[in-house]
Amino acid sequence: MKYIKLFMLLAVASLFAACSDDDEIVNSATATISLSSPSITVKESAGYFNVPIKVTGKRNGDVKVIVSASPAATNGAVEDTNYLITDKTITIPATDSVANIQIKTVDDDVINDPRSFTVTITAEGATLGNSKTKVVLRDNDAAFYEKFMGKWHLTGKELRNKVVSDISSDVTITGETNEFAPNYNHILTCEAPSLVNIGVTLDCMWHFRYSFDKDTKTGTLGFIMDEQVASYGTSYTWFFETDDGEDLTATWALGDKDSFPTKITFPADKIIYFYQPNAGTWARLSGFEMTRIK
């Protein structure tokens, strides 16, 4: 009886092993597996992103992919420090022709040049095509341009008809998100509802000129002059201008541990004229200060 039970247990185990093998049949037909792109650039703050894989050719079973990574020779990104690979073994069923290697960036506060690493695949059940992809992690802390985007509170003074009044407006700063666009890392847009009161309150919108020097960890933000900033109906338009025609520019700097500034102060002694072509100045604006709204 003991031997019969042992035989039955072995038979059941063999049956399960056979079922398991059937579920994981490795492709034996002619197929090629490749990484879809030779290079990918992502922002350090991207979080999760994918490196695509594609399979071509005939399939009669699964393709098993093993993923590895190595730092580039110059300024290489380090696995588990600058990025994480969520799964290094990927099984692509015979019914699928695409898959992804999922990677997560690690966003730090260190200012650095772009870091790079190489993703490499080997495969079981397919011939290798393009087996390597270079990944560039672009540092988003060296270009604080994007960090300016969001909500700020703008204060200042308005002089009109010899009366000084306070300026107070929650403003929204936006900018280019496409890093290949000409204005990226150079020009920001500011929308300020009800900024100026000329008997009626006017919404204003203007551009800031942006710069940052990563060596000194300082930057500038300047109101660009001689652009239309407001209108009323179809007949009235207003512009910003200064005495010398130059931007009204504030200098800012990174704080402790390269922290981003929460307050930007513009020169108090320089005036922006809120003027209308052919009609002159309607108001004088000065003492601008912007505080980040958290």
C-alpha cells in the first residue's frame, strides 16, 4: 500500500509538471526581438517610464526577456540610486508582439549634468535584433524654469491720479513644457486677474524673461517691456514700459541645500508705466514682490 501511494504521488507531481511545462512553452519558430529605440531621454522627475520591446516573425510560444543595465562611461547613472528597474524578467506571450521594460527615475535635489545608462536585453525563444537602448536622465534641477510654473501671490504699489493704492493678485505662471521649443527655459507667461484699477479692474498678462546660472546658483526673472498686457473692449490696449526700456528684473538665488526660493523681490525704485499708445501713462506700478503659494 505504501508503494502504491508513493507511485500515485509521483504521478500527480509529474502531471502538474507537465501542465506547468505546457503553460510555458518557449517559442521555437523564427522570431526576432528588439528594443524599439536606440536612445531615450527623460526628465529626472519623470517617475515611471517605459522602454518598449517589440517581437516580429513567427510565434508558437513565449519569448522570455532578461533585462540588465549598466552606467555610461561618462557621468553614468547608477541603478538603485538614480533609477530603478521594476522587473528584470519579462515573459511575452505568443499572442503579444509588444512589451515594456518599466523604469522609475529617482528625483533628487542635486544639480548635475545629464546622467546616462544602457539597458541591455537577452532573450530565450527569439533572435536578438537591437539589444541596447541608451537612456539619458536630464536633470530638472539645473533648469529651475519649470519650478516657477504654478501659483504665486503678487503685491506692489499703483500710483494713479496722485493716489497710491496696493496691488494684490494671485497670479499663475505658465511656460513651455516642450524642451525643444524656442521659448523653453527662456520665457514664462504670467496671468494676473484684476491687477490694475483704472475705474474698472483689468486682467493683465505679460511675459517674464528667465535665466539661471548653475555655477553661481543664481538666476534672473524680468518683466518684458513694450508688449501688450491688457485690453478693454476692442478700442483700448495697454502696454508695460520702463524709463530705459529695459526689463524690470529681479535676481534670485537657491537657498540652503539648493532649495528653490519662495519669494522674488523686484527693485523697488524702478517704475513700470502702464501706458496706452497715443494716450500716455494711466498708472505707475512699482515695488513688486512675488510669494509662492503652497
